[in-house]
Amino acid sequence: MQLVEPTFGRAALLWWSIAWRSLALGVGGGIVAGVVISIVAYFMGVGEETTTQWAQISALLIGTPACIYAAYSRIGKNCGDFRLVLVRIEDAPTA
């Protein structure tokens, strides 16, 4: 295993790789949840303010795991000329 020097370009590439996946998963999940909550709230006769609060809570409950999954999905995958891996401290090469 060869360590590569962390650079701004590599950090930006890794950030973008995770950020767009977080956005896509979060927005996609938020739209689905919003539609489902709106339909359920409509049939339950719930007011608009309560429906909005439910939608905001669901966005948090869906967005957080979506961001975690986006980061998780990049572990071990190539990203330009490097890949993000997790190495045990005991097994890590010394710098």
C-alpha cells in the first residue's frame, strides 16, 4: 500500500464525489417522503402547518442516513488516482 500526499485537488475531488451523492439521495428521498406524508396527511385531515412540520422532520430523518450512506458508498472505490480506505491503526504504515 502506497500512501499518496493529500492535496487540495484530491480533497475537492473526494468531497465532490460524496457531496453530489448526498444531494441526490437526500433530495430524492425527501421528495418521496414529502409526497407520501402529504398524501397521508391529506386523508387524515391534518392541517398545512402540521404537514409542513412532519415533512421537515422526515427530511432530517432521511437526509442524515442518506449523507452517511453517500460517504459509505465511496469507501474502497477509486476516486481519480486514489481511493478512500479505512486502515486499522495497528496496521497503518508510519508516515
